[in-house]
Amino acid sequence: MTRTRFVHQALRYGSDTEFLAGTADFVTDGLDAGDAVLAVVNPHNIALLVETLDDRSREVEFVDAHDWYDYPSRTLGRYHAYCDRHGTGRRVRVIGEPVWAGRDAFETREWMRYESLLNVAFAGTGHWILCPYDTHALPSDIVRTAARTHPELTDGPADFTDPADFGAECDALRPARPPASPDDLPFARGGSAAVRQGLAAYARRVGLPEQRTYDLVAAVHESVVNALRYGGGRGVVRLRSDPEYVICEIRDEGAHSSAPRPPFPGHLPPEPRAPGGHGMWLVRQLTDLVTEDLDPSGSAVQLYFRRPAA
């Protein structure tokens, strides 16, 4: 069967045999059709595919999932970049197996959101993404959610949830906002230089490496610029850190505007010549995790930067 529209499927497997049954023909059918094929899976599954595909494995690009699936927004950016490079005039087929081990509840939820967002991010393309889920290794709630974030399952009917509705569920469980502290940095028009200096000093004080300090300053500054432009012209950056993250929350006082909330803010790469949308995309590419509560009466964006291991 020839399929020309975007396809996003989940493959639930419980053994090496089931994994290969769901992936080997997917790869060879794609190669026979002239598709670009990318397999981003764990090292064990890479070895299985290489052995099964034999000489044809040289036509496939393999990537260890642990090197690819670090944070959701950056992973989405990698897939967009790969499809831009290899998908001109042909379909890209991806076997993409997210890394779920070692994630806390917040991170797991954001990876679930990422799986849902793929349906929006590639909706206008003809690409095909197959996402394996190991039913023996993964918690049952992650496996169940695959049926809500993928329009198709390879082994039965899906229970697909619209990405906007799924995202709203994730938003309802966002972490609590940080309280006020002496490290808060108020901002208003004309005062962004002092905010940048305060951010850099705080990041160094809590032990962020120099490059991540630069990323933090750039991402928070871009969020402050957005708050100044759309959020009433003033606000505060609240800073705190825990053993895992340095967290920066940018609050504004609200523009008291009835303008609708933008859909999926910063999750989708803007067109190069688009008049807007570049700022939040950049923020998400520089930041490990982001949550936002956008409201005309006052918005809050939380940026999370992982602290280096002790």
C-alpha cells in the first residue's frame, strides 16, 4: 500500500523477534522505495537491525537513542534538521525510540507531549515515523499513553487524543511556580542589561558551566524581550535551583489583551521569513525544559537548565 501523507505509528514489542517483525520490513520497504531511513534506537536494537539487514544496513543511518533523545525541544529540532537535509523530493522514514529510563514524572510528561507534538510538527509532510515501545521494560502508563499520542498502532486500534487537548492535560500538571526570593530580578523597558548581568552572576554562583550560563542568559533575555513586547512592559525574573535544575521564571504583568493564545508556542520551527515565532523556538532550543502559562492578565514562562552532576 502506497502512503503519501505523514504517518506516525507506535510499535509495541515484547521481544527481539517482535521488534524485528515491526521494523525490518519497514526499513527495507523504505530503501526499496528510495526513502531516506534513519534508525534512532538503543544499541541492542541497532545490533539486531544491522545483523538482520546484513549488507543493506549500510544504506541506513543509525544513531544511539541516548545521544539523540536528550531534551524534547532539541530532539524535535534535530528531526526537523534531518528531514530538511534528507527529505527534499523524497520521504524520510524514521524509527525513533525515545529514552524513558531515568526520567522523573515531569520529564516523562514532557516526552509524552513531544510524541503528541510530532503529529503537528510534521503534519504537512509525507514522512513516516515509527516509535518502538518495549512493553517488558517500560512502565504500563507510558505504553498506554502511546495509544493517545500516535494516530496508529501497529498491533491494534489507537485511542488518539488531539495534540492541543493532550497538551492542555500536560499543562494542568505543570510544576508549582517558585516563590519570591532575594535573587529576583525585576525588569522594565530599558533595564535588560542589568537583568543579563544578574542572570550571569546567579548561574555562575550555582555552578552552571560557562556555555550553559551563556545559554541561560540568552534564553531568559529572549523571554524578557517577549514579556516587554507583549506582557505590559514590566515583570520579574524569579530564580531558584534544586539538585537537578536551575529554574528561571519570567513573569509579566499582562497586556490585558483579548488576543488568542498562540498554538504550540515555540514547539514548531517558524518559517525563515515569518514575522514572528522565532523567539520562543530559540528559547526552547537553548533550554532543557520549558513550561508556560500564557494569560492576557499575566503570563509566566519557566525555563529549566540541568545542573552538572556533582
